[in-house]
Amino acid sequence: MATVFIPTLMQELSNGNTTVNISGTTVREIIDNLDLTYPGFKKRLVDGYKIKKHISVAVDGVITSIGLLEQVSPTGEVHFLPSVSGGTI
């Protein structure tokens, strides 16, 4: 099972857990299974058929450019990261 790191703002959905182990071979399957165990995740992370604009996904430390289609190994690590923007130079 992959290890999913839960962002602070979503930990209320995971009963306060900062990480959970979830089965799945793609980010899509991980999110679907995460939502089955902890309802509400899919609504927060997915917009139609893609990851919401303000969320980035990292699999094994690499930000994915293919979102839900990204492969996840059984020992993989998945991070859902809120996008950071703003500021001026």
C-alpha cells in the first residue's frame, strides 16, 4: 500500500491522521480508495476528470504533470500539495 501524506487542512477528513496507507496503482485509484475510507477527499482534490488547479501532486518526491494518470508503486509516497503563489520582487 502506498503512503499518502495528508495536508494539514485536510486532516479533519482523516480523523487527524497525518499519513495513511491506501492501495492503488494510479493517483486516481489512490484518491478513489482514500475517499472510500475517508469521505470528502475526492471532492477536495478532483474537479471533473483532473486534479483541481490549486493542488499539486507529488509521487515519490516528484511533482507529476499527468495528475490522476500517474503510476504509484505499492511502496510509493503520495503528497497532495496546495499551490503557493503571490508575492512580488
